Amino acid sequence: MAVAKSGYKGISRIDQISRNTYGWYLRVRCYGIMYSKFFSDKKFGNKNKALQAAVEFRDDLERELGLPRTDRYVVMQSPHNKTGVIGIQRKVKKHRKKSGEYSYWNVFEVTYNPEPGVTKKTSVSIDLHGEKEAFRRACLIRRQKEREIYGACVNAIPVS
């Protein structure tokens, strides 16, 4: 993930000479809603004070929204997700046997990013455990990985 020129996630510099606008623009996205605010150099005294105000505001807003304080991109929900849990997909995996034939099996694939730029995956077999139990196990794995990556502040995935 590329961090803005400010060095802070979600904070960008705006220097618009034609409109005499100079300051930092903050954006935080949560559950499909974009929160934004402009921090003018003039209002806060100088460029550095405006940046500091933007960082403090962002940290307070993320805390209020229940987001983990991290410079990493955190996906909260996606319209493409069919399982209802981010990072868990239902898939059919294909495996080639030595004989050249293929076998197929149903899985819940758990995806997570232990560090920026690295994606890891693991699967739980639906054929072996059944639909409900495989999904429960996949949710437990995803929750464990989120806690390892983001800490205990992450809202728990409901596991039934």
C-alpha cells in the first residue's frame, strides 16, 4: 500500500494556487461511508500544525468508528462477498491426479495479509467437515489471523 506524501494513511496535501487553497485533506472510509475534512494551513497557523491536527482528528475518528489504528488498508465490507465475512470465500478447488484426471472439492478459502504486499491463504474442506462446521472453522482462522495482524482491538467475527 502506498502511503500519501504526508507519510500518514488517508491524509493528502492540497496546494491549489488558483484558489489560494493550502492544507491537508483527510479521508477515512468505513462501511461504505466516506468521512472527510480539510485542515487549512492558515486556520492552524502553518503546514506542520495543520498536518498534526489532521492526524489527531483521524486517530480520534478511527477510534470512534471502531477501526484499528494501523497504516494498513482494512477492508470492512464488500459487495462482492457472498459469505458475509470478509476474507472468506466459498470455492471449488481443482486438483490434477497423477493419472491426468482431475478431482474437485468444495472449500472455504481464508485469505489474509500478514504484512503489506503479502497475501496468504488457507482452506477448510466443506466435503470433509460439512458446510456449517467448515464455515465455523474458517471464521475462527480468520479471526485468529486478524488478531495476530491488527491486535485485540478488532471486532470479533460472530462464530455460531
